[in-house]
Amino acid sequence: MTVTTATLEAFSDAWNRHDIDALMSFMSEDCVFQTAAGPDACGARHSGTEAVRRAFAAAWQAVPDAQWINGRHFVSGDFGTSQWTFTGTAADGSRIETDGVDIFSFKDGKIALKNAFRKARPNLPAAK
């Protein structure tokens, strides 16, 4: 099994549906998710399916209307990237709109590493 740009498009679609089971079906058993922010140089590192599942779901808990739009995907062998714009509403009502990229490593047709990077931009005023 090989990861293709269509695989990354389907992975992105699962993020936008907030479908944790579909997301996890793309991940390897020994998967790692490195967040865009956190206490470490890598952000925060979540290893293994249960830790990654919890970290993925936390994105929707923090921003219930989270969406990753304008996706562009690239795959070359066991490496890939997805560029996107993250949008949503913060708890205080302000709007989030910022560009980012995921860098992926693949193993046996699954995502082994999802390493997220996102621009640091102040939130926009709440919609009226």
C-alpha cells in the first residue's frame, strides 16, 4: 500500500468532518503526532494510537468549528506535506485564520509521523 496525494486529501476531509475513527485509520500503530505548539522544541509529542487519538480530538474540543481549508498535498516516496489554512472560533469568540503545513513520514502505507507547523497570528475580532 502506498500513500498518495488522494490519501492526504481523504485524511484532510476526515479532519474537516471531525471523524476521529477515519483519521486513525490512516495512522500506523506506532504513530507520532507533533503539535504546532507546546513545551518542547517539537511542540508536544504524542506517541502511539491512543495518545494521538486524544491529541487529535483535543483540537475539536478547543475549537469546535475547526476547519482546514485550501489544502494542497504533496507526496514523494515515504515523505509528504499538506498546506492548509486553519479556521475556527476561539472560546472568547475571536476568529482564527492562519496558514500552516503538516510534514508527514509514511510507513507501510500509513502515516507514521504527522508534524504540524502553524503561523503565529493574533486572532481576528469576533464576528458581529
